[in-house]
Amino acid sequence: DAMVIQNPRYQVTQFGKPVTLSCSQTLNHNVMYWYQQKSSQAPKLLFHYYDKDFNNEADTPDNFQSRRPNTSFCFLDIRSPGLGDAAMYLCATSKGLAGSYEQYFGPGTRLTVT
Amino acid sequence: SQELEQSPQSLIVQEGKNLTINCTSSKTLYGLYWYKQKYGEGLIFLMMLQKGGEEKSHEKITAKLDEKKQQSSLHITASQPSHAGIYLCGAALNTGNQFYFGTGTSLTVIP
């Protein structure tokens, strides 16, 4: 059974057109993360929610926003996608703090910007 | 600057050979994780190490964390084509939720 689900798996958007990526989990985990992974690079943490507390990484562009309406769902909003935002976006969850609990990853959403 | 450095960047080995991947940080690691990623897919958890000197094994994969908790190695014994993929180390560098991945090692196993 899928535990971390990402929709859609592939998303194509136009330059400057807002896009929302979705992540849901059946694990009831407290923490949800969004990572950006560009081609041949390691995943880079954008932000995370610990319950309802939002934590933004210092170098995450303002163009990226997130919402977590409830425990199960978390959304990544890209307000004005640029060509440089084309990447794989990975959602992950963990029971608690990253140093103490493993993260469970979804299959990712591959975003193409035309 | 990269918080976690992995070496080698890529590795091509003959099936049946042993191999080692290293992950190094200049900072103390609060939890060191190894993940495997197939191209275009999500990450699969392999192992987690927390204590200095800790060593864990699963099937033919062994991971170690050094006593100073700044370096980890992943060793694969008698590699198989199913081991091919990208291996990523990841760690928290403080007691919060900031999490960093290493630069990754691409492994190819030739039958």
C-alpha cells in the first residue's frame, strides 16, 4: 500500500503560470518535507512542516510556498514558475525530527516548464 | 558549500565485486541515513546510524558511522545488477529538522 502519494507524477506548466503539486500520507506522521531535485543533483530541502509549524529554508525562493491543511496533505505552490524551476519535486514524511527518524519518500513529481 | 561530500561520484563494477562508498562531513552528524534512488523515482531507505562506531548490515549491504560521527561508509559485498542506482547519504547537522543530502554516488554493476 502506498504510504506517501504524490500527484501528479508528471506536470507540465507554462512559464509564469502558477502550479500546485500535491502530497498525501497514510502514516499519520508529524513532519512533512518538500525537496527539489534537479538533474544529476542531490535533493535539496525547500521547507518542512512540523505539525502546523512551517519552517522555510533560508535560501528557498519566495516563489515557492506551501500549505498543510491537515495532517495528511501538504501542497507545494509555485507562484510564477521559471525555466530554472524544472526539476523533480519529492515529498517526504517522518514521525519526528530528521536526526532521529527516517524519512519516507513519495515517488516524486517531475515538473516541466515550457 | 556542500555539507556532505560523497566519494566516488560514480562507480562501475563487475558483478560479484565488493565496493565502498564514503560520506564525509566537517560537522557532527545527528543521524546518518543511506538511501538508494533509481532514475526518476523516489528514495528508498536503506539504513540509519546514530551512534559513533555503529555498524548495521542488511543482506549484502553494511553501513558504518565513525566514532567522531563525521564519516560514514557503505559497503556492498558481491555486488549484483539489482544494486545499481544512485546512493545518497543524508544527515541532520543539528538537533532540528534541517536535513542535507550528500552529492550522490552513481553505481553501475556490469553482469
